[in-house]
Amino acid sequence: MRPMTRRLLTAVALTATLGVALAGCDKKESVSADDMSLGNPNAKVTVVEYASASCIHCGRWNNEVFPAFKAKYIDTGRVNYVYREFLTEPVQVASASFLMARCAGKDKYFSVLDSVYHSQEEMFTTGDYRGVLLRVAQSAGMSEAQFTSCVTDEKALKALNDRVEKYQASAKITGTPTFIINGKKAGGDDGGEQSMAQLDAAIAAAEAAAK
């Protein structure tokens, strides 16, 4: 599990960076309007994932485990899945990815994020962060001008930083990905990637406790 960066860029600094670089307790989490979620909001089990779009471990979990997790738990209404954004290095890639996904709209948020995760290897191999992210944005129906405006929106950047700082303080997250299932951190204090077998066990325990 990659340690989460302790340095969160300010809105102004992050805007400049983008311009250059891209040229617990046993209870369900309360879900806010800022959260991105899938599944049944009234499910007995809420699974919260704290993750970064630039975290290769998060990308691997998304690409290799999430499809089976979604089919078994989200599509069947057994869990409410909540994705919460964190920033890891390269911070400008994570920030731009999240801002772009939100600009695409809630109905496209997860498909855009999935495309980013599947494009991580290309981005990190070539270093062409802007080119790859622009292609993802265009595949979601955004123009280049809309993409540029989106990832340099100071108000949205500040809101993202504020969310990350709040989650870091309240949930005591030290790395990504971290999964919290009905208030309990999966994998113990260290969190980390969770296999389907590990998630099956944790969700079964949460369902039993919720009866």
C-alpha cells in the first residue's frame, strides 16, 4: 500500500501545476451529497473506499477485483458503495482525474474513473499525463476547452482539497486504497488492497451484525 501524500496543494498552486504538468464503531457511514456512490442507499452494508486516481494499487483493485465486487454486491443491491477521493503522487494527475470525472457528470463519473485506472500504465510509462487524460475526457463527450477549464477550476480544486483534508482528519486514513465496511476498517489499521475473499468475509460479518 502506497503511503498517502501529506502534502495537499492549495487551489492556486495546483492550478499552476496543472497548467505546466499537463501541458472503529459498528455503524454505516453517513453519505453526503459530495460523495460518489453506487448501489442501494438503503442496504444494510455500506462499503466506503478511500482511493486515489494516481494510486497504482487502487488501479489494480479497480481493474482486477471491482468488476466481481460490483456484480456480486452493487448490482444486486446488497451494499451501498461509496468512493471517496484522496490525493497521492503525482498529485496533479489525481486531482485532474477527479475534477474531470466530476465535470463529466454523476452518471459518467465511475466510467471516466475506470478509464483513468485502465490508462495508468500508459500515463506512467510515457509521462504524457495531459494527452491521456484529454483522450479520456473526449471519450466522455468533453471538448479540449472544457477539459482545460475543468481541471483548472480554482473553486472545484479548493472543494477537492477541503474534502481530502476532512476525510484525512476524520477517518485517519494513512494509505490508499482503504476500505471501511459499516464503520470498520477492512484489513486492520493498515487497510490496503482487499481480495474478494477478504471482502466476502468482512461483508458477511457486517450483514450478520446488522440483523
